[in-house]
Amino acid sequence: MRALRLAVLISGARHPLTQRPQRSDRDARALELALRQDHQEMTVIHAGSASEPFLPLYLGMGVPFIEVVPCPDTHDPFDALLFRLAALQPDIILCGALGSKPSSQGLLPYRLAHHLNLPIAEQIAEIAASDNGIDLIQAEQGGRRRRLRTSRSLIVTVGSAGPPPRLSAFAKRRDGHVVTLTQPVETRAFKQSIDFRPGKRPSSAARLQWTARPEDRLAAVTGAGSRRDTTVKATTPDEAAAFLLDWLAERGLRS
Amino acid sequence: MSRNHARTHIDLAALFVAREALGKRADPRGMRRVAMRAADTGSLRPRYDLAVMQGLRVKFGRRRDPFKIRFAGKPSVGGDLELFTLRSMIKTEADCAPRQQYRAVQLIEGPDRYILVVTEQTSDGPTDADRESLAAARLLARTGTAIAVMTPFVNEEAWGAAGADRIVVTSSLSDRFENSLDWAKLVAVMEVLQPEHLLLPSSPACNHAALRIAAATDSDLFLDADQIGTSEVARTWQHGMVSSRPTRIMTLKRGCAAPDRTQCFEGRVLDVPVTPVERLESELEDFGLIQTDVRFLPLAEAEFIVAVGAGVKNISALCQLADRLGATIGATRVVCDNGALPRDRQVGASGTIVRANIYVALGISGAVQHLQGIESCRDLIAINIDAYAPIMRRANVALVTDADKMISAVLSRLGETTCAP
């Protein structure tokens, strides 16, 4: 079992209702996954400013220090992170699959992977290092899990299937500290501008215009949803069993 | 019958044919009147009654051939007077046949730029999702833009009708895009064509491919577009919409554009000179799917859930049922508090919020907190001995019966004996 050199990329989020600064759920899961590994060296990196309010929350997870690469808020953190990671050359880079901003699509890990020439493994639930290499368990839709293995360095993306993050403790938060990189890094503004406008989602009636079944279109327009189809007052368990199996068969789930 | 007869019989067969051909109910008296009038003159130069003919024209509402009407009554060579009269108003077989709907095929020669559309990669032909993607591409296409579709299925007519100007033939791109060969092939085609836009369907595999290609080609990207227009593309996010100008690479969700079935395009096969891509060493070794017990999947990810409440006593029978149906087991707070099932099986506000497609609720009364957990479930079937339980109102289908007995009945129908609790 070789001890790994890890790097974890973290960012912040805001509570959707209160707008209070908090840890990004996926980034916290990535950090949890890293903390569970037998690591020789672990660097937690944030591209932004050292006075961000969520950084102490990450320190409270038991991280001794967080490195901050200075980057203005409106600039793309990609250049800053690339600079630091190219210098660090870790075995595994862990990050969340998606950021918390409306404009985030999870492109950053892929760009880093391309520029650092590393493979990328997305939506990883577990990592285990062994002599053969690094074993990964990838989470797919519907609860399926896939086993992967690699023998070289890679970038790992963690989604909601990652391990639940540990709570942030005050004492640990007090013991950790935030270190800012003194070397200036050239950063550029975001290339693509994506706007967010709060408001109503488009009505599903508009989307169901030409494809859906007539009952779906009607339900979308009336807003009834697919509620009550039938009530079957089954007198015997046998009839109910027959009905249930037919109902499941209609939906393609009968064994 | 000769034309010298003063009164001739009406040829009912011809009358019938006239009625059928003209498609409207012909007034037999009107027809007869014409025939008799023509026959009445008794001369070789019959005069036709303009008023009657006008009346007939109005009645049938169709513009008659004036030449035919003028010569109505004039005996044709070897034909009968009234038969000719009737026949002159009859359309020929060819006129009666339904007209072929030919749509003009829109051609583009020497396009300035391309829009590349990746299809769902089935071999059966253009699917509805493909038509939607092509419709979205058509929205983005300016004059001089050709839409090329990447597909293993080669049928120029089908793809032309679906809305594609060109076809780029590939062998079927694999489902997962994990095989480096697939997305490398896509990148190779992109390098040659240099498309203005690349459109893919929105699925985990295609999103992954789109991200890799966007990183490799340093292009702008927009994933999971719900709406697309000529100047804007948008997706839903939390309580609003995220929008952007149409980017180079986009993945589209179902229902973002409606296809125009009236337009038809060429669908010509395009020869793309792509350097043959050798099989690359995959960077990640894939050992395949792990056999997991479907019954104990994480509830947040499960798609088919069978949940029990206080109304079910025989939990082992339920586990047997879930195993047989391939369902994930869920439970209410009461059942977890009793220790019958572990806490991670709890569904509800303080347990897990589930987003399953199918949710079978056995013996669950439907407390508010539990209903909060199953708000987003698509189809809900509830089994409870109490017809007035709160869950019966929420359910799509409500069965009023004893849940335990129903589980045994289902198991016996599936050919298994129920195990003891």
C-alpha cells in the first residue's frame, strides 16, 4: 500500500434559502474521500481570496492548512489552479463534480485533465490504493457501481455518491490556518458569460407539445399532474396481487 | 341505345359513377333533367339548358371544364348522348386519385459551415430525439450552413426527411464513450469539418463526451439545454433559468425543439477524410459493473422502491418480494424505530427524499413527513387496509386490502412460497 500524494480542490457555496456561506457538498465529499486515504501528503487548494467565510468550515474537517491561490472573483480560477497543480504534481487530484454557481457545468476538472495530460474518472464513490495501482468505484445512474483501476496519476471527480462529509468542528477549525500563495498568478476573466435569471420554470405544457401522449398534455395544462388514475377497491389480496403485477408489467418492471 | 330515341333511359350506372367520382351526392333529378333536355331537342345539334347546367355547377360547387360543358350533349363518336353528358362531368380516374404529397427537397451545395449533430446511435433510424436535435440545429443554422448528422444508420431519405443535409457515417459510438476510440473519432471528425456547433443528446455518457471535447478543443459548452432559440439557450437551475448565447458544444434535453415535418432535406452521405484512429490504450481499466444487491441500494439513487410501514409484519417476506421484483427496500420511521430495518432505509423528511419512478407503499398510512419524502416520485401505488389513509389520496392507484396477505399472494403468483417472519 503506497502512500499517496493528494490534492483537493475546494470552493464555497451558499445555502439556497438563507444564502449563508457553507461548504460545497460535493467538494466536502471529495475532501472526506481524501481524508479517508492513507496519504503521505495532502494539499487542499482554493482559488480565490483567503478571507472567504467558508474556508474555516473546511479547516474544521481536520485539515491542517488550506492553500489559497489569489484569483479575483470575476476571473476564471482555471489558470490559478493549473499553475499550482503543475508545480505540485500530486498522485490524485480530487474535486467536486459540479460547482455551486448557476453557471457551473463541471468543465473545470476536464480542462485541468486536458492541460495536465491526466486521465479523469468522474463520479467516484470510493478509492483504494494498492500495490497494483489505484482502485476506484464509480457511481452510475440507478445505483449501479463500476470498478475501475489505474496505475498512473489521475483527476477524480466526486458527486453526490461520495462519502458523507464529516462535521466541521470548532477546535479543529481553530487549529488550522489558511496560507496564501505569494507568487503572483496571471488569471483571465471568464470566457463564456452565463446568466442566471430567477423565475418560473417553463411550463411543461410547452415542452410536451408534440411528443407526449394526450393524457400527459392534458395533465400538464390543467396542472393536475399524473394523480389519481384509478382506485381499485380490491376485495381479496389475490385480486390486488394480480393488479399490482399487471401494473408493474405495464411499466416494464415485472420480473 | 341510339341517339334517335326521343326518350332515352338514364344510364344509372353512369349516374352512379358520376356521383362517386364527383364525391358529392348528385341530385339524380337534376342529372335526369339535363339528359332529358338534351334528348328532347332530338336534333343532331342539341342545345343545352344553361340554367340547368349553371344549377348543376353551383350544386356541385366545382368549376367545370367549360369546354366540356359547352359540348355537353354533343354525342361523341360511338357514345351515347346522355352518357356523354354525364361523363363530361365526371372526372377521370386519374383526377380522382389522391394527389401525391411531394415535398420540395431543399438542397445546399458547397456549404460555408456545418453543424454536427450526434444521434442516439441506434441502428434503426432517426428517433424522435434525433429529430428534435436536428430541429434545434435548424434553428441555429444560417444560410449556407449544412447540418451533418453522425450516425451508423445510412438512409438518405430517412435522414433527409428528419432534417439532415449531410450524413457522416460512423460505426456505432459506444454507450459509455469510455472507449477512447469513440470520442477521439468524434474529435477527428470535428477537426476536419470544423463545425460551428456540435449538438448531442443529454445523457450521462454524452455529457461526459461533451465535457471532454470542450476541454480538448477549448470551446464553450452548455449542458442539459431545456430551451433553445436562435440567440439564446437555457436550462433550469434551482428556482430559475440559466441562459447563455448558443455555445459551440451543446447537449439537449428532450423536448427543447419541435421538429418541422413539412420540410425535407437532402441527407447526402458526406465523405469525411478522417485519419484512421487506432485503438488507444485506455487510461482507466474497466472491470465492469459490480454486483450490488438491488434491495439495499442507496435510496436517493433508486428508481424502483417497495416501502413498508407499520401495516406489514412479515419483513422477511417483503425482502423476498423485493428480491424477486428487483426493487429497493424502503421503510417508514416507525419500522426503522422498531429495528425491523436499518435507519438508512428510512424514507421521509428526516430520512431520505426519494425520486423514484415507481414507489410501492405497503401498509403505509402516509404521515406528512413521509409524503414529503415521496413528493417527487412519479408513479405511486398504495396498499392499505384503510381506504381513508392520507396516502390513498396522494397515490396514483390505491388498493384497499391487507398488505401482508397481498405480499403472500404476489409471491405465490410469482411461484414462490412465503417465508416465515
